[in-house]
Amino acid sequence: MAGKLEVERKYEVPDGFALPDLTGIGGVATIGEPDDQRLDAVYYDTEGLSLARGRVTLRRRSGGHDAGWHLKRPSGAARSELQIPATNRKTTPPSAVADQVRALSRGEALQPVARIRTHRVERALRAADGSTVALLADDRVSTESLRAGGAARHWHELEIELVAGGDTDLARLDRVLRRAGARPAKAPSKLAQALGKDFPEPQPLRLRGSKARKALAAYVAAQRDAIVEHDPNVRDGDADAVHKMRVATRRLRSTLRSFAPVLSGDLDALHDEIKWVTGLLGAVRDCDVMAERLAGLIAAEPARLVVGPVAARITTLLGQRAERARTELVAGLNSPRYTTLLNDIDALVFRTAQPDRIPRRRLMRRARKALERADARLADATRPPKTGKKAARKAAGKPSVDERLHEARKAYKRARYAAELVVPLAGARAERLADRLTAMQDVLGAHQDALVTGDLLLEYAQEAHVAGENGFTYGVLHARADEHGRQALDQLPATSRKARKAGRKLYK
């Protein structure tokens, strides 16, 4: 599916508007010949206009140079546009498009909601070198709402879209068009004008109650919004989107555990379902991280040690694992189970945003307990072992030191998220603690990553041995991974002292 970032401005123009000469404005040297186009687009949404509510538009357009399915989403101050050709006469959105909006549609049927016909006269605004600075479209628009009671509308507008130009070029062109009588469009899109009063207004979360209640509600809502925002790019295989969506699910899980007494609903069931999605995301993310770590280990070794099939075997096996993980992730995101989870998270956001009062000290106490639990786990993991037969028998039933360090890492992650949540209540001290706990998490994470990398290398070494290959290089790489893990732990005492100091200042 082709994609691009769309930076444009729309203008209302009065009757008799005359297009000014834009030559010499904003890097424009020449203006191309007018390109006359007849565009006919049908817009799709759910019955409740959930796409429009999320400022997403989906249309099937004929005519022009890019006929087919177009999906537009907010992307900062601009909009991203995905396009897929219409390869048949079907008027229902193909699955490749419908899946991109599933986090908004929640699986509801996508149906025609408006038809927009545009007589467009487009001109290319070109630089001296012949490149296109921007495209200027002079549009005569006729629309028809396909919803019950909808009306037909007609208007005249201009649209200018950057191609190779920059923001400065756009700003200069904007000033000239305004002086000529053009005015920024009041409606955000043609679809908004077509739907008229039916077009949903933005509905930001209404935060009510005490300051602590607002902080809790805002944090929960931000994680829900991050999941929905990154869902489409996760489906497209964007590694950064996978990471960010996984972090959002982890924050939600942590909040359910750390602040359970001030939340309501079946939190255990919700936690388990979020854990399921986190696991799917984690399987993909771990492969991405592991590929990067192993590539770094291989690159750091002399070439003579990594000759032969070692790098190829690692790349192939890890690629196969990643492909399986991505397949399972997308299947999960397309399942009714995921849709139900999103609805349950919505319900959590709604409940959390109720105007009940939560005392500040109660939220701070819950955050402090999360840190105390993490400190206790680290103390247990780093405490010198006792000697003697009785101590040996007792230690035999306990998790290993490495396992306990991993549990401490997870506990510090929860404590970090709790500190983030109380930033609106405690300000810079909470931010400082969150930073210190991030450092703790990084140190313990580097140690855990080294262990996981070592286990994977042992697995691959065994497979290489069975295939009749020499396993020496895998042993070398395993030793390097182990060395990195031990070096990371060398930073633990100093990092831990800074975190404890920040914790005392916040929770004194």
C-alpha cells in the first residue's frame, strides 16, 4: 500500500474570486498549464461515524491521477495518506484498507456516508529547476450526504498541497492568497461540509473530580489513545509503532496493578487480556531487538571469526521467528478478542474519568508502594548468599539470581510508570524519579537482554552442530553477550543510589 505525508491548506473563496499571479512567490518560478479533472468519490464510515470522530477519512475515488481507495489519518500538523488501487468493481472496502481502521471501526460494517463530486482545475507551481513546489487545485464541489435526512451542497474552494516545497514556501503562498480574498476553510474537510450537522465534533476527554482523579484518568486515556494511534502502523510492520504500542499496553497493565484500589471493574480479567496483546507485540519487538543486538555482536568481531554460515544462519532463523510472530500479531489484532479488549479499555477510561474524588495522598501512597516493592526485589536479588547446609537447602527452592534480577527490573518498570502518572501532582520530583527508574530499567534490561541473547545463541549453536557446522563462533558471541551483561551490572550500585535518592525526595 503506497503512502505519503500530505501537507495542505484549504480556502473558501467568494464569487468572482480571481486567482492572483503566484510567480515569484515562495520559490515558484513558473506555473504549469491547467489540468482539468473530474473526480467522483464515495466516502465510507460506520453507522456511528467512528472514523470521522477520529478525524480519519476513507474514500473510493474515480477520475484524476490517483483513482482507487484513499485512507487519510492525522499525522501531527499534517495528514498521512495511504492509497491502494481499486482492482475490481467492488464497492466495499478491501480488507487491506478495512484492517487499517479496525481500531476505530471495531469491526462494524463500513458503508457509504457521502458522495462528493469535484470539478478540479489543478496547476503545478514549479521552481526554477523544474521541480514542483506545490499543487494548486481550484475546486468546484458538489456533495450529497447519504445519511437519512442528509442534504446536497455546492461550493467553491482552493486547495494548495506541498510537493517539494517547504513550510516557508507555503506560508508565503498563503499570504498572497489571503490578500486576494481567499479565507481559511472553516470545515476541516470536504466530508465535514458534506455531512453538515451530522459530522461529529471532537470530543476530548472531560476530566472531572479532584486533581488526583484527573491525573489518573488522563494517564489511562493517553495509553488507550496510543494503542489506537499506533495500531495501523503496527499492522504495516513499523518497528517503532510496535515498540510504542507495546509500551502503552505495559503502562496500562502497570496502572491496573499499582492503582487497583482506586479503580473499578474486573481488573484481573482486563489485565490478562492486555497481557495477551502485550505478549503478541513483545514477540515481534524482541525479534527486532535481538536482530539488532546480534548484528552488533557480529560486527564487533574480527571477520575471520564470523566467516561461513554463522551470520546467514542467525539472520535466517531470526527472520523466520519474526515472521511467525508478526503473523500471530496481525491475526490477534484482527480477532474479535482484540475488538472486545478495545471496548473494555474504553469502558475503563469512562469509569476512571468519573468525578469521584481521590485524595492526592492516596495516589502518592500507591506510587510509593510500587517503588518499595521494586527496592525489596532488588535487595533480595543482590543480597550475598548465606552459607551452610540449611541455607543451601533453602536456596535450592528459590529462583536464580538472574531470575530475581529480572523480576526486579519489571518491578522498577511499574514504579517508573507510577511515577509518571503522579507527575501532575508532584511535578519535577516525579519526573526526576521516573528518569532515575528508567536508568535502573536500562541497566537491568541490558543484563536480561544479554541472558536472552546467550540462550538464543546456544539454541542456534545446537542447530548448527546438528547440521554439521562448527559452533565455535556461537561460543565466542555467547561470551561477548555474557560480558556485556556483567558490564551492565557493574553500573547497578551507582544507578540504584541515584534512584533511591530521587525516591526519598519524592515520597518523603
